Amino acid sequence: MDSQAAQLQKARVEAPTPSGLSHIAIPSRDLNQSKQFFVDVLGGNLTVDEPALARVGFGKFAIVLAPQSGGATPAHAEYPHYAFTVAPEDFMGIKRRLEAFGVPTHDPWGRMNRPHALMYFRDPSGNQFELFCPSGFNAVPLRLGSRAGGDYVIDFAALGYGKLQKPATETDLPNVGPGEYNHMTLPMRDMHEAKRFFVNVLGGTVAFERPEHITVIVGGAEIGLSPEAGGWTAADAEYPHYTFLVKSADMIPLRERVESYAFQHPRCGAAMAPTPQCIFAIRPAPCGSCIVRADSKEPCVGESRRAATTCRTSKRSTTIRGKIRGIE
């Protein structure tokens, strides 16, 4: 390894990186419908319930819901989607619960030589989710996906619907729900730049790579990157976005690292009072992905915090056009 490569490798090892995934934040056309879906249908725990914000927990995984008319997964698209880990014995019970509330589903499917069982569905706002059973599913034969050697093609547009329905009877419904976060797969317009952003800028590692899909691990969270013509966060929108946890001592060094790659973003802003969190946001426009927020649960060392509205209303200033600056 030459000296330049060795220095680059050392810099990557020493660079501050997120320590975990805090939550995903998605748009809601109707906050009451969204809360009913994630709490009553899927069994999540409502931990924040405000007029313009709700937070639902599934173990350590949290989903934040906020009013926004657009920004959900496009009707005919596969990405973005967010996957729950599901036990094999719960898979069909969750499918039955979804259907009882009027949520369209489809046949469980899989990929050649993989033990996974998969199924997509959407919330009332159109955000796409997935049941992901890692192994052990044998309730019904799995359809084989068309891009995995089979002939099964999912009609994504057919998964959309208006409002939840009241089940004919709730007493007979299985009392089961999904587990925690498994992965999310995001649409990318430039796979090379996307990989550079998540690896070089955020310090992630590549777990799987093919021309049509890359899986990276950032802060222990699995994130899939796949090419698609649209579906990322709109230029003037806040949702969807994804928040990573950052150790307080790493917050400023990570922000400086982001700046070194020519990303522009607000300075650290305070989270909702009276909590002492620091937040900054970046929008990796070159790869077409969404706002990524770094969130420290403690005051940042050496940084004065500004009001929460600074971070929440300065989304457009986080955008950078062109390519990521830095070493290839």
C-alpha cells in the first residue's frame, strides 16, 4: 500500500462516524390515519403525540410522522422502502391484520438461493414498507421474483389506498406485529456518488455491491442503494429524512468532515427545548438521496446552539449541486 493510500485508509479509520440510527421521519397526509396504522394495525408504541408530530416506536426503532402532502414512495416505484424484521411465525398473521384493515398486500416472495421471505405494503400516506423474514418461513410457497430468476412481478401501484377500513371483527385477528428495523433501500440517481457519500463522507462500509445494488452499513444500520429515476426528498421538503445518532464529541468533527467534501448545511441547531440535543442536516444531492441528519443527545463541545427553527426551516441551504469533492 503506497503512502497516499495508507493515509487515506488511516483517515477513514479515525474519521468520526454515526454511532447508530435514531429514526426515520416520513410524510403524513393525515396524522390520525398514520397513527392508527402504526399503532392499531402494526402494534407500535406511540411515544410522542403532538398536533403536528408523532413518534411511534418498535423496540429501538422509531418512526416519526409529520404533516406533508407529498414525498411518499411514488405509486409505481419500489424505493424508498423501509423494512421490518419479522419472525417466520408472525409473517402471515401480520399480513392478515393488514388486509383486515383494508391495506393491500401481495404474495410472499423470495430470491433464488436466499432464505428470505418478503412482502411490501404501504401506510395510508403511500410510504412503502416491507416485511422481511430472514429465514425459517414455510407457511406458504414463496413466489420467485422476476429479477431473481422467477416470473413474479409486484404491482406496486396496486398497493396504494385511500383510508384504513374498520375490520369486520378485531377479536379474531392475530395479536402479532413486526419487530425492529431491518434495512431501508433508497433511490439513487448516481450510484458512484451515492457510494462515495455513504462510505467516504459518513464513514460507512460496503457489505454488498453489484451494479444494480449496493448495501452499506452506517452506524450499524443497513442501507440499500438502488438506481431509480426519482423518489428522493424534494428540494423544498423536509420529509422523508433519516436521523443518525452521533456521540457529542464527534459532532463537530463530523460536521467539519462533511464541510471538507463541499457540503453546505446549517450550523448545529438546538433540538426542541428543553432537551440539549445538537442537530445538523445535509442533503446529498449528487446521489439523489434525502436529507440526512446528525443528532447528538448531549450538547456539542465547543458549539453554540441556535434555535430549533434554524435547523427545521433551512432545508434548502443544505443542498449542493454537482459531485462530491474529495479523493476518489
